[in-house]
Amino acid sequence: MNLLNHRKGRIALFSLLYLSEGGPIGFIWWALPTMLRTAGIEVPQITALTSLLVLPWVLKFLWAPLVDACRTPGWGFRAWIITAQLAMGATLLPLIWLDPVEHFRWWGALLLMHAICASTQDVAIDALAINAVPEPQRGMLNGCMQAGMLVGRSLFGGGALLLASMFGRQWVIVALIAVIWTTLLFLLGAKEPVECMGFKNRLADFRLHLKSALGRRTTWLGLAFALTAAAGFEATGQLAGPFLVDRGVPEKTIGIFFGIAVVGATLVGGLIGGKLSDHWGRIRAVAIFLAGFVTMIVGLALTDLLTPKPAPPALLCWLTGMYFFIGLFTASSYALFMDLTDARLGGTQFSTFMAATNGCESGSAWAGGRIVGAANYATAFLALSAVSLLSLPLLRRLAKERARASDPAASNAAVIR
């Protein structure tokens, strides 16, 4: 049975692939800094390493064209994924016996190679999904993929620290390699349709479609939306920890909140949001969910402004609601970016949209921190939420452009749908 030919098979396959994708991200972004500090590595060294390891995910759109263009009848997206995951595990193997203090540079070099392979795996998985999954099913698929990603991050973020404290960091590495390589077995049951096109012809075809994509307004509107839409929740999410500390919430409560409430709310929201976007229409769902997370952030800001000493449960409730809408919004917006992506540019164009969302995260966190320093948390929350609301006209324009592309006569009657 070919998993890619069946709806449930596709959901299972891509959820597991995203689990193997989320594991390394959770390990590098969440667990690694704590493990290295426990081993005695100085903080400046740790932050320098983690900032370096994030770069492959930010810059992956630069080599994504190789994934799209370098394909043959015998070498498709599946082959890219298999090769990347084999290399991901191989680059982690030496870390089982290398001491991070004595061999810190080796750790850095191996983890950088691992991150490059992992980000390439990310590109190939998304490209395969865009080419294999019908547009009306992409919302639900994205919800399930985000759920897989969150489980992987949780297992090898907080879960890795628990495992390391009980059995040692070596077993965290072993477990991560096992998950990465075990999911390869499911790819054996996936056979993608590959066109019989030689490399030169495929390269020419890639250039043609890239030129076409760059000439479409929907591409640039999608990028503008990706750069601005999530500003409100990206800034609030980055500031949530310091905000709760400054409002007197106990550290243990904050840990439980981020470990359980945040992951749970985002996961459930993603599953629901993806399915709803398939039924309601992508752009309508994205607009509603954007308004939802803005409402939660405004409620949080007003509670903080109007209450002399806000009760921690009230603040946590608003934040939990925000993360639920983040799940709704993420699944539906990622499906929208897939819809805007030319299947022949599955890795390149979608990775560029994702790079824009990373740019939004970075810029919003920077701006939010500056506003807090100059004013207060509530002002930062409200200001960046206003940026999110300003992206709504881009959705309306995007709806009109998509309507024009499908039916030029209906372009003037296009509405958000």
C-alpha cells in the first residue's frame, strides 16, 4: 500500500516525519542550552552556539532550489528526506562518547552539520506534502503535522532534560537518533509520483516556474502577510516568561504552564484550526483566527493595565487562549502558504514563506523588548497586535488576486473566503 495515495496514510506519514523534525529542534533550542550549562559551559559560549545552530533554518530557502531542481525519476523528494535523516543521525552518533567540555568545538561542528541536514529534511518534507496532498486536505494535514512537531519538541525539549537527569545525556542522543531513523521505515511505504524528466529539462522547468512565481502578486502578498501577521503573538510569546515573573507568578507554575498548558492548547488548536480551514475556506479561517489571538492579547493587556495587581490565573487564562488561537492560526496559515506555492517550487517557495515568518518572529521580539523598556508590557502587546491587524487588508487583497487568477471576470466581486 502506498501511504501517499490514502488520506489517513498521508496524515500518519507526515505527522511522524514532523515528529522526527521537531525532535532535533526541541533538543537544540530547548534542551541543549540547559545540558551544556549543567556540564559547565559558559553562557556566552552556549548562546553563541545556539545562535549559530538556528541559522540553517533561517537560511534554508537559499539551498531549497537544489531540492526542487535536483530530482530525477529515481531521485525524488523521498530520497532527499531519507538521505537527510540518515545524515542527521550520523552527525549525532559521535556526541554519545564526546565530552561537551573537552570537545566543545567538535560538538559545535557536528551539531551545525546536523542542523543543515535537518533544515534540508524540513524543505523536502514540505515539498513532498505540497506535491502529494490535495489542496482541500492541507488544513487538516498541517494541523496534524504541527501536532507531530509539538510532540517531538516536547519529548526532546523538556523530556530530554528529564531523561538526562535520570540516565545521562548519552541516552538522550541515543533516543533522538532512534526516533530519526525509525521514521525512515514509514517512508518505505510511500511512493511519490516522479516525472520522467532529465536534469537539464527539470532545471529549465524550475527556472520557468520560478520566474512565473516571482511575477505573481499572490507571492508578494503572501510574503508581506508572513512578515507581519504573527507580530502580536510572536512578541507576546517571547515576552510571556519575563512578564509572568514580573507579575509574581512562581517559577514552578510558569514551568508547568509552558510545559503542559501551552503545548496542549497549541496542539488542540492546530488540529481544530486545520480542519476548520478546509471547511470554511483558507483565507476566511486565517482572518478569524488572527482576530482571535489579537482579542486574547488585548484582553491580557487590558487586564494588566486596569488591575492594580492582576491575579496569576487571569493572566494565564488569557495566555492559554492566545496559544489556542496560535494553534488555529498556524495550521490554517501554513496551509494557505502551501496553497500559494507552485508545486514545482514546493521546497523553494514554501521555505521562503517560512523564512518570512521567522523574520516576523525576530523583528517582533526585538521591537517588543524595546517597547517594554521604553513603556511597559501592555503597550508592547497592544502595539504589536496592531501590526497583526494591519495585515488583514493583505488577506482581502490576496482573496481578490486568487479570484482573478481562477476567474478574471469575478475579480471585482471577490470577498474573503
